Amino acid sequence: MEILKTDQIHLEFEHTAYDDEILSGKTIRIKSIKPLVPIDQLDRLDFLLKKNRIVFAQYRIPATDLLQRKLLYKLGFYYVSTIAEMWLDTLQQRQFNWSSEFQIREFHLEKDLPEIKKIIKNNFGHGAFYEDPFLRNFATDRFYIILDKYALKRDWRFVLLENKQEKLLSWAIWHWEDKSKGTARAELLGTDRSIPRLGTYTANAMFNDMKQQGVDYVQLNITITNVSILTIYLRLGFHLLNPIEIYHIYLKGDY
């Protein structure tokens, strides 16, 4: 955890990677904001962030926290979406249904990157994967992920579902949060919605991979309006916690 502090504000944050447009500065997720003066005396965060080469900041608050919401608007944040935090425990004791129609392929996102790269190109074309001096990224019209030194520290896993002709149908991405506590976070799930129950099978494949890696407690965030995916996770036994609002600051320009 790192700290930014002025005579007005105290911030604790961690580095992250979020958007393909953000290549000219740091991106961060703020963990806590402590105002040192009354809210109406606070300045926007723009100058402080630019001074520290930060171009993007994200902060999450409980949807019921009206005082924090007022603070964020005063600091220059804008509202993005409302998500639900979900969790599933005792993963090692659970069984997940499967279908012989599909085959699973499981990868470590960094160690197996050449093979993943080949699969993505075979299914989506050579333009789906590209590299630059700073980041290794791959993208399609249906998903995007940035791999940088902060992301790769989290020990990412990549699970693919294919048909018997090895055509990629869906994928799921997860990473460890705390190996010592057996805790992992599911980050992304994408499927072909024209195939019945493919979303459920994809989630099951991801959770089976988690079990094999020793995970017992799973966390994930989901947009509260994404009813179809929300229903899948509830059926799988996830518990729904209080909604969380996401706020961003995005500073354009050269640094």
C-alpha cells in the first residue's frame, strides 16, 4: 500500500491496470480517503494526481454511504456504476456440473502466454493480440485484459471452453487474492449467449480449476443490472453482499 498526503487529504492506494487508453501514466485503486479539513474546503484531486503521474484513479464505496459520495464529488470523481460484491466459501466441498459437449483447457496466464496467444489468434485473428514496450495486451470485441507487472504479481489463471472441433466458445479469468487464506477473485467471464447453459458450465470450469489450485473462498464483483450472470452465481451458491458504487477520475494529457 502506498500513501499520498497533503495538508487537505490523506490517500492510501495500490497500483492497478484498467484501460487500454491509459499508457502515459500510473493507474491506481484508492483504498481509503481521509479528509484533513472540512469537505467544503477541499480542492479537486487533479493537481495532486498529475504531480504524481497518475492518470486514472478508482474508488469504491457502499451505495448507502451518502457522506463519502459527497466527498468524492467534491474531489472531482464521477459515478460509473453500481456493483454487487458476492462470495462463496467451502469451495473444496462443492461439486459442479459438467457437460461432455465441451472440453476445458486451463492455463497460467503468464507462463502459458504463448499458447494462449496462439488460441486467441486462431479464433479472433492476428489483430486480437498486440504488444507494446510497456504492456502485453490481448483483446477481442468481447473481452479485454491488460497484463502488466502489477497484474502478473497476482498469479492469474485463464480457463477456456472449446467444442470438440477446438473452437473457443467461452473463457473465465481469476487470480489469487491471498494464498495463505485460500482466497481467490473471479475477474471475468465471457460466453456465447446463443449456447444454452454455457455461462453456467464456464463458471463451473473456473471453479473446478480453483479447487485444483487449492482455493476455498471465492470473491467476485458483478454489475447489479447484469441479471443473467447474477442469477448464475446465485444458483451456484454465492452470497450477495451490499451493493458498492464505483467512482473514477480520468485525467487526459501528456505526462
